Amino acid sequence: MTTTTKGEEEEESEQVVTPWDVSAGADGKIDYTKLVREFGCSEIDENLIERIERCTKTKAHPFLRRGLFFAHRELDEIVSAYEKGEKFYLYTGRGPSSESLHLGHLVPFQFTKWLQDAFKVPLVIQLTDDEKFLWKDLQLEDCRRLARENAKDIAACGFNPETTFIFADASYMCSSFYVNMVKIAKCVTFNQAKGIFGFTGDSNIGQIGFPPVQAAPSFPDCFPHMFGMNKKSLKCLIPCAIDQDPYFRMTRDVSHRIGGYKPALVESRFFPALKGESGKMSASDPTSAIYVTDTAKEIKNKINKHAFSGGGATIEEQRENGANLEVDVPWKWLNFFLEDDEKLKEIGEKYGSGEMLTGEIKQILVDVLTPMVEEHQKRRALVTDEVLDVYFNPTKTPKVFLDLFREYEEKEFGKWEKKKGGGDSENDDLCAALEEKMKLEGATENEEGCAIGAPKSEDWLRIRKERMQRDAPTEGSKSALKKAAKIKAAAEKKAAEKAAKAAARGEAAT
Ligand code: TYM
């Protein structure tokens, strides 16, 4: 059994895992060990989980503790850099092809929300309305509408609107995004794309040209309003299910050639379809999945009638042999969504040994999912168009960075003078003061337009720290405050000089 890409000759027994097709092998299971080997990623081990818990001071999410997010690419490097004080940004996405999300789609978004909170980092979410237009029998206008509808479900997962930017390709595409796309596209031959994605002579040329669209957001300069124009201002971490790996394998292969960092990945197993791992959750078969729009009654009916059971065919058989947890869908779903580790363990033992019956575990699942879905629906109802517009706003200021890096600055270099209130001009003042501070500290390698406060290179932080230690004020935080005031005064002076120069230029011209 080997993993194929779409378009290759497939034997009946082969598992298929591509961004567009996922099906299990002949035994009805996905062989994840084989997938890791063939894709060339690594498994997440206990040590890495412990390091994440230590540096975020947060207990690992159940998805991580239970090995549901099980594979990665250079997540360890992201963690090592974070341990030294370097931040990163998160990037994930959704292809809007249906009115609402199913529970499987919630998996990466819930995990991303946990990562955002634990690491306190910004996040970008791509809605590939273009991808779904190119692959599905849908009008582009429908995909654009679905992108906005799906965004409401995504926002309902609770992402911080100040540090989260959601964008749909057909609306956001801007110059810096396009520049990244063409640079990536030039590095990948058609033969390579065929090998990675299984394109054939029948693929439309929009499909063949699409992978750079999903690759580009791995580079921070696709978002100049958030991260500036420096392709190396921040590293990127991508949470997703392992089906998306081909896109980012390609991205990682070309990263250095276009002058960027390789994006890191943290990848999950698949949340199985209701009718069993070999099936597919499909919008055309509503009984194959539970949707975030389902009612309590629908949830109960679907689970009772359609959830694939590994339990015995009769009560006697179940009591005698217990359930096969390897294939049992209610058990697998509880592993994703039942938070209580102890309770989960107990259910596994009782159901696996035959002490618990299929009807009982199904009822437990109904009791877990119904409030979860209802809670989601309540939160979604609060996501009005105005709320959504905040996530979609492409003019977020570098305020994100001021907040992000303040914590680090305070720890490393003394206190900041914290500005009260909001408003753009205050923000501009702070940005100017920060820029000035960086200049005074000799951080002249700061490229124009680079995200304010973001680390520029591995060396930069070290140089800066050494300078700060050399010039460290001796009177503690009071003098640090004085210094901040001085910095602000210098910034104001500079702004006044700039204004005077501009005025003089204006006079000369007339
Ligand atoms: P899409 O819409 O197919 O899926 C959205 C996200 O959900 C994950 N996913 C699942 N996770 C667990 N169990 C499942 N059964 C399951 N089905 C889907 C997907 O891996 C994905 O993370 N092309 C992408 C959209 C995209 C994207 C990205 C995804 C654009 N940029 C960056 C991840 C990261 C797509 O169509 O996803």
C-alpha cells in the first residue's frame, strides 16, 4: 500500500491523501506512520510537547496531548527561537465550498486558537475562494459569498480580532502578495507540480497555477500592513491537517530561493467521517458528517443511526468481546472533543472490555457534542457583518507589534512608558518613538517598511542586547522611564524637523 497523488495509477488497496482527496487503504484505515515517512515530516514527541508547555506556561491542548496533532516540520525550531524571545506568526486557511463547516474543519481552527493564545502571536487566515472556484462546480460569486459565511464560523472560534487578519484571495490579492506568487511560481516546473499534486493534461491551467497562491502567505511580506515588507521579519507556523502538506512541501523547497524562511508546520490526523474512516465527510451526503449548523435533534439522529460502531453486533457479543476501538467512530470523536482525560480513559476501558454498550457511548458523544455545537451557534450569531469587517480590515496598524514586543522589550531592556487610550495618532507616536529607539540603538539594518519591533535577523537581537547592556541605566526603572521620555522627545524633534523640511521644499517649489 502506498500513498498516491491524484492522477497516478491507483490500485484498489492504496490510500490516497492529497489536498483534494482523502481515502483510506484496503483495511479502512489511514496509515499515518507511512504518511509521515512518505511526506518526509517528523512525528511530534513528548519532549517537544513538554518544551511547548514550558515556554508558553500553558498545559498542552488535548489535540496535542493525545497525538491528534502528531506530525511537524521544524516546529522544534520555532519553539527554540521562541524560547530565546523570538515571536512568529500563524497561518492557516479554509477552502469555502459549503455553507457551513463540519466538525472536522473545527479541529485546525480550535487548535490554532489555542496556539494563538498560548504563544500570543498574530494570525492570518486565508479563504481560498479562488481554489474552490477552480476545483468545484461553483460560480466565483458563490465561492466569495461562502468565504464570508465560513469566516463567521471561523471567527466564532474566538480568535482575537486585533491580532487576526482574515482574507479571501479574490478580494485581498495585492501587489506584495502577487510578487511572492510569481517568484514562487517561477521556481516550480510543471513536472514538479505534477509530481507533487498529480496534475494531468485535463487539469485546467488555473488549478496548475494555484499552489503559489496557498504558498505565498507563508511569507510575512504578503501582509505589509501587519508585518512590513521584510520577507524575513517573522517566521511562520502553519497548523493544518496532513492533507495540506503537499502545498507546504513545495513552499519549503522554494523558500530560500525567494529569500524567505521555510514555513514550519504542525499537522493533524483526520477527524474521521461519521460512517467510518474509509468514508468521506461530504456536503452532498449530510449524514456523513455533523455540521456546526445541525440542531440537537439532528446530532442525536445522525449519531444513533449513522455513526460507525466497532462494538459487538449483539449485546452478548459486545459483553463478551468488547468493542474494536481502532474503528469505532464515537470513541474516535470523543478523543477529539471530550476534554476530561480521566473520563476518556475510563470510557475506553469500559467500552473496550464490553462493560459499556454501543448505545451508551453514543449517548455520551451526543451529550458532549450537543452543547459544543450549540455554544458555537450562539457565538456565531454574535459575529455580525461589522464584527467580521474588523477581521477583514486590511489596514491593521503595526499596533499588533507594539503589544507583541513590549512584553519582550520589558523583560530584556527595562520598562516601556505605556500609553493609555487608543486612536491612530497615539499609535503613530508610539511607532515613531519605537523607530527612533531602534535607530538610537544602532539598529540601522532595519529595512524600510519592516515591521516595527520585529526581530530582523538572528544577530540583530544579540547586537542590540549587547548595546543595551553596555548603555544600561543605573537607576533602574525610573531612569528607563526617563530614557523612554527622551526617546519620545527625540522622535518629536525629528518629526518637527521633517515637517519643517517638507514645508521648506514646498516653498522652494512655489
Ligand atoms: P479545507 O477547507 O479543505 O479544510 C480546512 C482545514 O481543515 C482541515 N481539515 C480537517 N482536519 C481534520 N479532520 C478533517 N476531516 C479535516 N478536513 C479538513 C484542513 O487540513 C484544513 O486545515 N486549501 C485549503 C485552504 C487553505 C489552508 C491554508 C489550509 C488555504 N491556506 C493554510 C491550511 C493551511 C482547504 O481547502 O482546506
